[in-house]
Amino acid sequence: MNVLLVYPFANIEWNDTPEEPRIPLHITYLGSAASTAGHNVHLLDLRVEQQKRNLEMPESFECESVRLLTQLMLDKISEEKIEFVGINCMYSGLFPPLVHLAKQVKAANPEIKISVGGIHPTIYPKEILEEQKDLIDYVVIGEGEKALVDILDHLSEENHSKIPEIDGVACYHNGKIVVNEKTNFIEDLDSLKFPSVNMLDISNYFTDTTGWHNPKGVEIKTPVPILSSRSCPKQCNFCSMHFVHGKTIRYRSPENVVTEMKYYINEFGLRYFNITDDNLTINKKKLIRLMDMIVRENLDIQFSTENGVFIRTLDEEAVDAMSDAGLVRLHMAFETGSDYIRNIIIGKGLLNKKIEELRQIFTKEKYFHIYLYGYFVIGFPEETEETLEETYQLIQSFPLDNLSLFYAIPFPGTSLYSQCERDGLFIGNHYYDPKSLVNMGSVGQMVKGDPNVQPYNLEISKLVAFREKVMKYLADTRTEADVPPSSPLRYDPSKPISYTQRIPIAMSA
């Protein structure tokens, strides 16, 4: 089949300014799977088209920028005689643009089949099919490589009756909605072909990185996203990622990951990687094996950990291995300074005692080149003035270079959502309107704006004041240090990096 996989444009509800596009892993993995199965696949990243043309953020779907982006998609469909369109909705805020694009596709050619996938459709397959019955033919639940190929194969063979039997697919069958929950996840991740970045003009993702932290002083054209594993065995009460990747973590071999890195290095001259695992450090032994192979193969890369890593497994040996392999930016998921909220409420399994051990490790000069970034979440139902103060003390004591401080968001399907629904803690009408919830038009404001949950024993005004206090402290700290925004506060670029020169463990260990 002739297939078009689309990453939607951003709209004003989700962001005040256009995203700086990154290479999209989701549609490139899907494109690779479908192409390998013999289908004629094309990719279209409308974020790139939005940026290339310097288009304003659309405030409505009737504006000129949306018209231009939509027409680009329709022209591609016409030129390539597209029969099937898959639209990515990795984040809930992309769902309104997705619906708009689906409407335009069906208006141009009602015979084209449309499939959607990502976290939001995975949580709401039945509701989406009910709300968008005339637009969306299939919802792919969870990781989509196998399901997408099965759909395309059955459509090509005109064996439509088999589609409702596919694992991880929701659709209409004989006038009724059939939802097959995802039960079979890809165990052998090495069996997957590398993401099909060759279907994109990768130069569209090159960006100005002159201000980036770059201790090796190499050219950074764009950060390359790469996965060494899928899923996370932890079950934090606010996280919805396991709906897509399942509850069991699965790994690629170090050899497979390094081979992919070599592909980007040799084909495109790209040496800066964002390792985007849900939890890169959860298994220390596997982490060190990967880091040691990067060193053994002399890749000479730099990398960051895009998502917050699991701190409990970090010790000096693990940090040494990561530093030697090229770690320059470490994102850590502290969540809060309260042991009670972090462990009893969230379910993190991380004590302040361990955080203190890590703080002492990062006081050593050999790690000053690593940019330390913290993730914090405030506003859980159990939040109090005392727990906020514990968080502030942690922020002050740990040698962080920057941080993100989010209000807790009760995403549908999480235990936090169930708790807020049960106890009437939602702030905002969008939580009570099923249609609004599914369509998620206001999710961007949920992320950017005011608190979303009313704590049991804390005024909302105190949450807002606390966030302002932390942001001021952070700004004052960086101003006092007088270093570039992207540079670690304690890093002296005139001094060489002190790598440990540790002996890599045997690959058979």
C-alpha cells in the first residue's frame, strides 16, 4: 500500500511558540516496520514545515498557517497516491490538530483509511472511535510496529475481516466497536529495523547549537533520539507511559544500540545523542555494559538522558561509566523532597538518604562538566507546607544547574486520576466533560498554567507562591554564577575533563 505517516503541527493550546522539531522516533520506527514489510511509505513532519516557513502558531484551524500546512499534506497524498494515512498523537495536546487533519483527508478522499496511535489514543480508543466515527478507521493501542503492519497487510489483501482480530487495534466491526487491548509486546527489540530517518530530510532538524553545553567542542548539528530499552518497571502514580510500552522493561543489546549510533555518525556526522529511554538507569549492570561498549568502540560521542533517570541505581561506578561514554547532561527525577510523597504516594522507591549519597558524589570536580537537571512535581493531593519546604531544601542543597517544576497533572488512566476523580479534587471543567477530556483541547493549558489538583490540606495560592519562589531562587543562582545558561554552574572550560579511564567490564558478564 501507499502509506503516509504524519506528525501533526503544534497549536496555540499546546505551546506559545512553535516546537523546535527533533527527529521523530515514533513515525520513523513505524515507517521502517511498514517499509520492511513491503509497503511504500512516506513521512511528513508538519512541525518541520511549520518551522521552515516561519509560520505563526495557529490560534484556530481556520488561520492561514493551518491552511498551508494542511494543503502540504493533501498535495503529498495526491502526488503519491496515498491509500492509508497514519497520524501520530504521542501527546494529548496533538489530538485537536490530528482531528483537523483527519477531516481534511476524508473530505479530499473518503476512501483513504486513517489510523491514529500514541499515548492519547491508547488510553481512549473506544471514546475516540465514538466521537470520530466518520474520520478515524483504526486506533493502534500501545507500541505500533506489529499492529500497523498487520493492518496494512490485511488491507492490501482485501482481508478486512481479520483487522478486528489484531492485537492492540480498535475499530468498528459489524456496526460495533471492537477494542483489542495490547497484550503482546515486542520482546526482541534487536529484531526491529532502525528508525527510517532516511525517509526524512535530516538537515531540516539541524539547529543552532552554538550556545549548547559542548565540553568536547565538537560540531552538534542536532540531537539524535535513541532508545536502548522500552518501558519502565516502576508504577509512579502520575505516569501513563506503561500504557504504550507495557509494564515489563525490554532491552536492546549494547551491540545493536552502538551499531545504530555508528550509522548516525558515519552517514550524517551526528555525534550528540538524546537517550530517550523511559528509565535508562534502572538496571545498573545493563547500563554499564552499554556505556563500556560505547567506550570500547571509540565512538567519541556526547549524550544526554532525555527523561528523568532512576536515581536509586546511581553510584560512583555508574556515573563514571556514563561520564567516560560521553554523558554531558543528566536529567534526574527527584519529584519531591518529601520521602513520604515520593515513596508512599508516588511509589518511587527512593529515599532522601540515597539522594544525599548522590549529592556527595556530584561534589567531586571530575563531574563538574556534567549538567545536572532536576525534575520536580508539586501539588499532589497530599502536599502540605511541610512537604513543600522539604522540596525547597533539596533544591537548595543539591548541586543542580537547572530544573523543571511541574504541577501534578492527573492524566487519564493513572492512579492519580482515579484518586482525584474519587475525591473531587479536579480543578477545571475539562475533567468533568467526557468529550472535552477525549478531545483534550485544553491540555496545553493544563501543562503550562495553574495547578490542576486541589490538595487536601493546602491552599492553591501557596502552591503558586512556592513555584514563583523556586523560579526566583533558580534565576538568582544563575545570575550570581555569571555563566552561560547552558553551562554547568561549576564547570571551568579551561580545565580538561577528568575521565576515569576505568577498565570496561567483559561483555559476557
